[in-house]
Amino acid sequence: MNESISSQIENKIKRSKPGQIILPSDFKDLGTSTAIRKTLSRLVDQKVLVRMGQGVYVIPIHDKLFGEVLPSMEEIAASLAEKEHVKIMPTGQYALNKIGLSNQVPMKLVFLTNGTKKNITIGKSSIVFQPTTTKKLAMVGSISSLLFLGLEELDLNRLTESELEKIIDLLKKEDQNNLKHDLKLAPARISDFVINNFLK
């Protein structure tokens, strides 16, 4: 029976595209968790798969120039969210880095989600899915959503002149309808800060 399960898993992986994230739950209809993990571990030993972290595997892309190419942390997070049918949104230092308000590249990528709490270690980095309210995930601006979620991490009274100028530039780039929409959803501390300093 285990050989049959193993063959089914291997065939399913062979039909998948290089770069695709593989989770044990992808095969839960084929057999027990023990049999699935044993097969995945064997495929790692055979270099068919690369183990990115506990319970997270990838089919590597083999590039003639760069050799083995693995997905980024952000790509892994997006794939996990898609597989689990949940929404995610960057927050904290990661959000600030994405919009250029921080040069610090965080080792921990924190995403708000409407799914369950999850913490996955990938090498020296980690991906965290932090459950939140529907309200925060309802923001629509590609810039304002990241800005408002990122600002929650900062002391707004201690921002530098360059940071304030950057915030002005970011707000100008955002669609004004999206900005107004997201301001209504932002915490009062953030919306008051933006309105009092930039939108008077």
C-alpha cells in the first residue's frame, strides 16, 4: 500500500511545474501523514524536492546560468496563502520595507491573515501568519494599506524629516479614492496622524 501511495505522490509531483511549493497536505487524500512524509523525505534525498522548512518543500528550478533556483520568502508565503485559501497582507517592518520607508530587511516576514496563526522557519528567516480583523484586510490601496499597517510599528512623534517627506511622496502616489477608503479603516492614531500632518 505504501508503494502505491509513494507512486501516486511521485506522479503528482512530476506533473507539477518547477518552482511550485509542495505541502504534505497536498496529498492527504492519498494516504497517512506518516507515509506521505516518508515519501517526501525520500524525494528530498533524491534531490527531486528541496525542503525549505518544516513541512514546506519546493520543486527546484534548474537554471543553466544560476544553477538551482529556489522561491523567495514572499513567494513561499503567497503560495501557502493560495493553498490554504486565505488572504494575507504584509505588516510591520516588512510592510515599511516594501514601500521603501525602511531600509531594514526583516528576517521575520509578518503577514496579517484571515486564516489561522502560522509560524514557519525557513533557514535563518521566518514567515508568520497573524490572524487579524476583517477590517484591516479590507484595505485596498497598494501603497496606503502597507503604509498604514507599517506605521503601527513606529513612534509617530519621533519620525525624521526624511521619513515625513517619504510619507508625503507615498501618499501622493496613492489613488485618492483608495486613500480615503483606507483612512476610514486605519486605527484612529494612524488616521489622525495622516490627516493632521498631510491632508489638511
